[in-house]
Amino acid sequence: MAALIELNGVSYAYPLASGKAIEALQDISLRIREGEYVAIVGANGSGKSTLARHLNALLIPTTGQVRVSGLDTRNPQNHAEIRRAVGMVFQRPMEQLIATVVEEDVAFGPENLGLPPAQIRQRVRESLEIVGLWDERARPPHMLSAGQMQRLALAGVLAMRPRCIVFDEATAMLDPAGRRAVRDMMVSLHHEGLTVITITHFMEEVVDAGRVIVLHQGRVALDAPPYAAFTCRSTLSGMGLDLPPVADLACRLGERLPALPHDVLTVSTLVEALEVYKPQNMASGSWRTGGRPAPTHSGAAMSMIAVQGLGHTYMEGTPLARRALKDVALTVAEDEAHGLLGATGSGKSTLLQHLNGLLRPHEGTVYIAGFDLSDPDVDVKAVRRLAGLSFQMPEMQIFEQYVGDEIAYGPKLLAKQRPDLPLQREELRKRVRWAMQIVGLDFERYKDRLTFTLSGGEKRKVALASTLAMRPRILLLDEPTAGLDPVSRLDLLDRLKALHTGMTLVLSTHQMDDLVALSDSLTVLDDGQTVLSGGVREVFAQSARLRALGLDTPLVMQVAEALQARGWPLAPDLIRADELVAQISQIVIM
């Protein structure tokens, strides 16, 4: 099959005003054939997004050559044809949204192709229906959630009917149902003959591809089919990667069941492989799972956060008014870790922004450490000193030129507000170093880095460090691990667990295993309303209800439920890998 995209000896360095340069790609040579399904993975800063931008001439190699359908990207006259052939769905969707109305944004590309109006309307409707945004067609893009923006960006590319689509972390902000829909769409597009290239940190998505390219420090470290790429955990770990979650669980089980296959990549194949071990006569086990119970509350006075009857409407009083929250209830005790769960657009980010006063309640009450945010005279600055928020899209809160200055900005501002508590230069330096250490950024390596040269995952770490440097009593995290490579994600979760002592934590995420790792209790939102709340096990036990809301349960629970359906006597509330491994081991040796 002919090569659609060819890279020969491609290197790229980001130029800096100082005259130095940051090497992003080094001597990359690849051939991507027409109709291939390729996954590109690598740690944060490995060069994935830089490589992606070379595939449709958004970047031109410092050295080497990129050809698309035989057209050299160095020739500006080829760019229009190259970009018609290769569509991009960016890691940060706001970079490619340009219109003031959703359906006009999708129509922009087809209009520039000179298509007839009827055909443009048909493409717009089809694309928006595919990504589930047809009902939002009249809304301004900036009023969408981050996940909805990603779906809108995808719709704009689909409407162009390219020969190849490059998905750069296109599922990072999507809920489980949205992620499955995009994965199914990628497979469908591949079956229709399109070339699909996906850049992702979700290792479970890689198993759909026929080929995996691993980048490490700007070079191609591995180019192989998925089953061959995931044979050596230590090699992957050294490159900031890990096994897909199912393969990881299979490896843990394999320590007790040595004959279990090592190339298990899906839940169904893992369950089939385990059936070999099921004893013929299995007594019903009497299992008990451990876990910290959800804290109980008796009112706002005992709570760090108390929300009752909260309602909020965006653009209230206009034709574009949209009710984002209605009758939301939330109670979080001091030092508790509380998770927010809900489909894309369910109101999680809006709720978080009420918890540090960025938004004020239109209805109901919000108490933060005794401060009543319904009171127009409340000291909002004092609330924001207490409650630090790390945004879902970190680029929204990064504005300094250098990393060190960005992280130091908040503490310096607080010091100006409190002249009675001066912050000495050395103390400021210690605080910045501490915050960078917490998120896994080396102080000496990153403090003088230009913020615009950071990868998406690195920007997320900087944004979180900027919040931590202010030493808040309440830490509000909106998708804290989105965009992080697998090793960085696990490392950050460990650091947040250690940090949690002495700090109240509220996090919103679509990653079920992150909630298991960090949360004591959960609140589930749907269409701006509280629909479920309770302990982590209690909420996840309602798996059918969660799936009806477009959500998922942790992987361990999915495997356990599949085994229970086959007669395995497992506890009904398993959510942790060590629990599942222990129970299966006991059943097998009975």
C-alpha cells in the first residue's frame, strides 16, 4: 500500500529569543501508509504534538523532509492541498474554534472548500450528530464545556472529509461514553479506508490501533503492533509509559496464576483467560472489602464546604441563557477528599468555580470555611486564599513568561495583600521549589523554561504548582491528570495522596481509577443536578445507573462483574486491584 505520509530524517528545534533552541524532534524517519490506524504514545515532552503538527505542515522541519501524498511541506504552495488531506483535532480545542456559533464553526471548513450550501448544511448536521452536539448548534462555542469543545473541534474536521485525521489527545476531556464514541468513530473511519493517527496517553485506546509508535526524548524508540509493544513493562516505564490497564491487571493476576497469558489487552479476553482457573464447585464466599467510610456531616458548621440548593444560569436574561446548575447539594468535611463525577457538560466545572468565589450563586447557598458566598459583602479574596483552583484547561491560568515566575506569582500577590506578613525572597524560592517538587517538576530544569515551550501535560503541572504555592487549605482540582503520561499520572496521584493530609481536596475527573485512588466520597451530577452521593464503593455499586448517565465503573469492578455473571463468588463492591487479585487467588486454590 502506498505511503500517504513520509518523514525522512526530520528534526525540529523550537527557537528562543536568547538564541538557544529546544530540541523537540531528532532524526525521525517514518512511513504511514494509506488506510493505516497508528497510535503515537510517549511521555510528556517527548515530541508527540510537535510531530503531529509536522503531518499537515503547521510546522516545517528544521532539518529533514515531510511529504504528504508526495507533496513536500516545505513548499507553501502545497499547504492547502496537504491540509485538505490531513485534518487535525488538537489537544487544546480552543486553538481551532473560530466562529461565534457552533454550527457556523463546523461550516467554516466546507465553506472554504466552495461547496454548495445544501451540501454544507448536510455535512454540518451529520458531523454534529456524530459527536452529539446537534442540540447545541446555536450556542456560542466559548459557552461549551471543555469536553464539548473537543467534540466540536472533531465535528469541524469530520465536515472536511479528509483522507487522514490526526487526533492529538482528542479524548482527554471526554466522559467515558464520549471517549467510547470517539474510539468507535476512529475504528469506523479506519474501516471506511481513512488513515487514522491518534496521539494519546490512554493506553487502553492504543489497543485499537494496528501499529504503535513510541517517542522518547524526540526519537522513535519503538515501532510495533500493540501486542508486541506491551511485552516489557520495565522498558515502557523508563519512557514514562505503562501497560494498558487490562494488561496491568493481568500481570498482577499472573503473579498468582503464572500460566495466565501475557498478551491480554481487553476485559473480555481477560475474563475468558480466567475461566480456565475456575473450580468446578465454588462455594459462595463471604467477602468483606475494606476502605475508609464516607464522612458523615450534620450541617454547615461541621463542614469545610456546604452547598445547598445551588442554582446558576449562564447569560441570564438573554436569548442564550442556559441553566448550568439547579438545586445542587454538596457537603465536604475538613481534610476530606471528595470526588465530582458526571458526563461532559453536567456542571462539574461550574460547581468547582463556585467553591472559590469565581462564580457567585444565583440561587441557594455556598459556605466555604464559614464564608457565605451568597453575601454580597463577603471577603472573596479571603475565600480565594483558602480555596485554590487548578483549571481544567491550564493554559487559561498561565500568563507569565517563565515557569518560575508563573509559580511565584500567586505567593507574591498574596504578600502584597498582607503587608503584615512579608514574604522574603528565600522563603518564596523555597515555596516555589516545594510546589514544583509536589507535581514532579525538577526545580533547576524547569524554573527558567519559557511557558510556551511546555507540553500540555507540563502546563498542567505548572498550573497545579501555581495553585499549591499559595498553600491553600482547600485544593480544587478540575481534571488534574488529563494530558499526563501514565507514569506522571501515577506519580501525581501518589503525591496528592501524601499532600491530602491536612488539606481538604475536591477533584472533578472522568478517570474512575483516579477517584478510587484519591476520594473518600463522591457526588454525581447530571444535567446540573445532584443525582447520587455517598461513599466511593456505595456510588460505584450503582453501576447500571452510572452507565445510564454516560459514566463508567473502575476497571476492577468491570472485570469482577463479568466474572460474577459467570458464577464467580466475588464481593459485590470490589474497586481495587489488590482486592480482586486476593479474592481470585483464594477461589482458585480452594
